[in-house]
Amino acid sequence: MTELRVSPWKRYGHDRLYVSLPDDTRVAWLDRKSGQLHVVLQDHRDAVLEVLAPYLTPQGSSAAAPRDPEQTAAQIPDEDLALRKPGHALKQKMVTEGMSRAGYMWRRVRGARSEDDSWRVGWEGERAVGAELQRLSRQGWRVLHSIPLPRHVDIDHLWMGPGGVFCINAKKHKDAKVWVGDDSVMIRGQSYPYVRRSRSEAKRATKALTRACGFTVEVQPLLVFVGIRELDIHSSLSGVRAIRERELAGLGARTGVLEGHQIDSIYEAARWGRTWVDA
């Protein structure tokens, strides 16, 4: 069996044990407060459970059998965000807060618009971007959708891979000419706060993932426009990248920022709802 090394780590209020190979490759980590075990390299799972067995036994009862860390984690209310599909949050709004299908169709026939229209267009945009991101998984990228943040905010897509970590804001504006500057987006004479919101979401994601992973995770804000006719990016834009959905493939070809074990660690931390509770 490959010898594994267990290292304690306490920071930002966390108490963890990291399990690594002799070459410092991260294999797993255990949250000692919650009992949740994150196994990054599944081939080493049995060895991880063996080396962590002494730490999984209740204190003061050395004769007790080791607890199953996955069972312990299951007792803590949490959501696996990997089960969410693109547009999850908007779909829930349409189901729980939207009008009936008959009412929606009647308004469309009359030419009247409602909030349902905005939700539906947003949902279609997130689905289109989600499909493209999923296609790029063959290049070593992983993605999560509709990540909930406090104060009724959600990240449309969190995309991580060899080229880095991106917080994606997907926006569909069919056949529109879009102007993007440093603090605003102009579409058909109307200003939208997409740039400011993208910066804010990426900053919150950076903080949450750095705290959860135990190493610095730089999340870059990315605005992805779906179905537009023209994209005009002003030179004043900084700190946020704006592209069309078809340009995602170019970003997917980027490498050299993250290694495989880092991508796995970030994904495992990001997929659990508890990671984002204080974001």
C-alpha cells in the first residue's frame, strides 16, 4: 500500500486533516468538526479510511468501532449541487412563483409581457451555456450550476479546469447589439448591472472556495452572452471578461493554471451547499 501522510490544518475557524502522498499530492481531507470526508483520488479511498481510522473513533472510547465518515456526513443537512441542472434556480421560480401555462400562453397571445418571460429567457440562456460547458468536459473541465449564495443570489455556472476557475453569468439577448464597459452593459438603450454583479459573485466565490479548500482559489468573472448579434467591448472594461457562448471553446483549450488534483479538490469543495452558506 502506498504510504499516506496525515497533516493537521487549522485556519479560518476550520479544523481539518489532510491526507497526502509522499510527493505532496492531495488525496483527501477530513473536516473534524462535521465529520465530512472529501476523497479527491478515489483509487486511494480504502487506504484513506485506514489511515484516518484513529481519528474517526469517538473521543474517550478507544474500544468503539470507527465511524463511517460518509454516514456521518449524511446526517448533516446539505445539498449536493452536482445534481443541479443548468437553470435550476430559474426553473424553480417558474414552477413555484410563475403563472399557469394557460395563463402564460394567454398573455403571449395578447402580446403582454410578464416576469415569467424574463425567467424563461434566462433559463434558456443558462441551458445553452450549460450544454456548451458540458461538451468541454472532455478537455478536463468540470462544472456546477445554479450555486446558491446568501441574499437571494446564485452563480449561473462555476467552471473549473486546466485554465482556471470561472464564475459565469449567462445572459440571453436575442439578436441584440451589446456594449460592455467598466461598470455597465448597454442593450437597446437600457443599462444592466451585469459587470458589477459578475465582479461581486466572483469575489464571493474566491473567498468561499479559498476557505473551503485550504489554498488560494482565484475565481475569474466571466460574462457569456447568448444569441446576440454584435458584442462591442470598451477599453474601460477590466477584471471581467465578456464573450459570446461560441467563444467558450477557446477558453476550454487553455491549460497551465490548475493541475488535475487541484481541480478535483475545488470541485469537491464547491459541490456542497454548506461551502456557500457564508459566501
